[in-house]
Amino acid sequence: MSARTVTVVTRNGIKATVTEPSWCTADHPQGIYLADVSHRGDPIEVKLQDGTVLASAELAQWPYSSRNPLPIMSVDLDTDETEHDDEQLQELASKLLTFAALVVPELRVRLAAAIEEATR
């Protein structure tokens, strides 16, 4: 499989050809600084019974960043709701255990594969 590329015109008018990792599903806006070019993968979500997203995670990468150009896993835990009855606390505990036991290992596998791809 050949690598996909996109052309990004930076804020200062430079045309840059950016190689897309296989997992990237993001659009790449024009007119930004090269250091702000990012790749993002499809999110994985853990939802409560009412459909509320408890946690989500996605692969992310800023390949031209001087700080860390390798892929990372961006994790967002919803902490807005702080009042729970006993049943809701039980559901919350179950979902957090599921996230820790099932989702985090999958995130680590995806992250390792993305880092391997980035360092080839």
C-alpha cells in the first residue's frame, strides 16, 4: 500500500506535502502553521446507558512539532456530571472498569502500531 499524501498551504504561503499515516481520518485545514498540522484517528467511545459519552480516546499526532512529533493517545474523560444515585454509581464503576480493563489495552496496541509506523 502506498502512503497517502496531502498538500497543505501554510499560513506563510509555503506548500507542504504531508504524508498521512494509515490511521488518520482528519481533514487538514489550509492556512495554518506547519507545526499545527495534525493527524487524528477515529475515536473510541465508552457510553453510559443513556448514551452519554463517559470517555473517548483517539490517536493524534503533530508530525512537525518540535516537542513530540510521535503519535500519542488523546483521552477525554467526561467529568461534568457529579451527582449519582446508587444505580448510577454502579454503572459508572462498571464503565470505568471496562475502560481500564478493555479499552486502555486496545489504546496501547493502537498507539504502539502508530509509533512503529511513524518511525519507519
